[in-house]
Amino acid sequence: MGPCLTIHLYSYLYCNMVIAQYVYSYLAKQKYPDTSFLSNNGDSQCYTNKTSPAYIERTDAQTMASDWLMLSSVFACAPGIVTDVVMGSLSDKHGRKHFVVISLIGTFLKTLLIAMGMSTDISVTYFFLFIGIEGLTGGWCFVLSIAYAYVSDLTASNNTRTFANTLVEIFVGFGLVLSGVTAGYLIKNVGFVYSMIVISALNALNLIMILLFLPESLDKSKRQTTDMLHLFKSAFAFYTRDTSTDGKRWKYILLMLSYIGLTMSIVGRQSIEQLYQLNVPFCWNSVKIGWYSSINDVVRNVIGLCSIKCLQSCLFDEIIVIVSGLSSVFAYTLEALAVNDVMLMIVPVVGIFSILASPVIRSIMSKMTSPDKQGALFAGVAVMQSVCTVLSEVTSKSTYTATVDSFRGSVFLVFGGFSVFLLVTFIIFIIASKLSKKRSIRMQRKAIYPGET
């Protein structure tokens, strides 16, 4: 499952980088065919005079690209709100592999159709339909949720599962790291069309590998045998009633709220960062954007996640989440205030622990859940991830559009605010868990020693 995740997330970020820069260049050239702020390969030239035609044109192109990317995120994630819960819940009954295959077919069709669209120079409006195909088959949110369910099928409910979940994130990180560098160079050297052809071929290879080599993780004896309606309801049962002695409703709700804050602070960042870096005072080209993306992902998704084993030796999981949230807040604040390349390059270092909260929160939720409901749990998480992706993309793009000519870094302060929400809700979870544990101990003592006060 690890190599599948690496390739799939590589495809996701690679495709996003190509599409974002292609759409920015396409819209600018459509409206301003004689513009001087773009070079032949789509790189942004740096004009800082706010009254110059080139500056005004670039600002308008950034606004149009931001609006387009906001709409594309709706087509990418809105269908998943339904399909993620349906397929995720059904995976508890029919196994995981079939649904991974369905999702990968959707991704392959998306990249293939976009490559064909770029080669024929059709309107980027049609790209919404191609992106929607992937959304209907789950997309990256669903594949990631199935990966976590896959890990839960094969691990015990202890720190081993936390580490295994971290390995999932590391495989994701490898894909993100590789995509940044390769996408930047391919865009610069072979253009947008061949860049998309490359990723289409890689998606086809990934699909073939899954069909031939990925074993089924969910043994038939552990599969759900209930009707489909019950399976769908089970994805949200954790938040409406207590499902076990440890699986209290309020715990799931607080953990989900924390995860919402985490997701809202992460998913809308990458495409906005590209527009931010194409604009003044940075005016980066595709190669520099790619290298930054890779460095960012190496530091956060590989080095940061690899440190979790060391952190677990001296810190509780709950404290690791707090460290992660603080790291994210400080990183986004620095990014918002960055005025030169050096400040921007320091951002990944400050945010080195910002991703750690993801595997830890998922692991805590998984430990509270019985083995036969892992698919339903992560299906519900995937649905919320899809909802948050749409909300985060809409919020971040609309904020950037409104502030691109004044204080464009304000969008990163919004991301930092989501990280603060993560911290607040998770601290409430920690305090409430401690109080609940003390109350439980007192009740047990009273049951054993009835006369004790």
C-alpha cells in the first residue's frame, strides 16, 4: 500500500502544480495576449510598480486564477462528500482493494483527459468536468482514508498503530517531495502537455501494480454482514452515540473538531503558495517553486514525521499534537510576513512538526474503535476531509483574491487561525479526558468501597 500512496499523492500534487501554473498562464494570455509580465514558458516577470500595466495585468490574472482554482476544488471534493462515505463503509463489507482500484481509475481518467485538453488548447472550463470524474471516485481523501483502514486491519491497537499511521504519512511525504522537483523541471523543459502525459502514464502503472500485487487486508471473517443502510449510518454513529466503553461520543466530536482545524490549515495551502510565489516580491519560476515545494515536504512530511518515534520516547501523544499546532501557527505567521526569499525558506524549518498532529489524532480515534468499524470510521473522516477541503479552498482563494493587491499574506494568517482552532479544541479534549478518567476512578472506588467518602 505504501508505494501506491507515494505514487498517488505524487500524482495529486504534481497535477495540481501543473494545472495551477497552466491555468494562470492560459487565463492571462487569453485576456492579455500581448502581456509583458509572462515569459514564453509561463514564468512571471517581476514588475513592482503598482501603476504599470504589467503589474495591473498580473494582479488581475492572479485574481482570475485564484477564482478558477476555488471552483476546481469544489468539483474535486464536493462529490467525495457522498462517495467517500458510501465506498468507505462498503469496504468494511467487501474489502479494501476493490475501492482503491475504483479511485485510481478516476485519477487516471482525470489526468489523461486534462493532457488531451491541454494538447488541443480547449477552454479550461472543461477541466472542471475532468476533475469532477476523480471527485466522483473518491480522490486523494478516499485513498488516504482506505490506507489508514488498511493499516488498522493489520496492526494492534497500541503505539504500533500510531507508528504505522506515521509511516503512511511518510509515504505520502515521499510522493509530495518528488512531485515538487520533477514538476518544476518538466514544466520548464518539456511544457505543460508532456508533463501531464508523464503523470497519466504513471497513474496507469500505479493502477496495474495495485491490480497485480496489492493483497486484501480485511479477512472475510472480520467483514461486516449488515445491510447497506446500517453500514452508511455507521460512519457517523461515533458522533451521535457512545459506541463502546472507551468510544465516548464527546471524545469523537472533539477529536473530529481538532482534525477539522488541522485539515483546514493544510489542504488549501499548496495552490495558494504557488500564486503567492509567482507574485511580487518573489516572482519565482516553475523550477524554484518546485524546489521550495520539495524542501517544504522533505522537512515537514519526512524529517518531521520521522522524528515522531523519538518524540514518543519522551512525550505523550497528546503533547505531540500541541507541539504540532504551535509549529504550524508560527510557520504561517512567518510566511504571511515574508518579504524576501530567505524568510520564505525559513518557513518549512519553523513548521517542521506541523504535520505530526494528523497521524496522532487518527491513531487516537482508531484505538477507540473496534476492528470491524475501522472502514466506517475513516470513511467519516474522509467525508469531513472532503468538506474541509472545499471550505478551506473557498476560504483561502476568496481571501487571496480580496487581498492580492493589499496584503496578500493575510491568507496565511487565516491558515494560522485554523491551527489555533486545532489547539483550542484538542486542549479541551485533553482536559475533559483527564476529568473523565478521575471521575471513572472515583466511581470504581465507590463501587468497591461503598462506605468511602
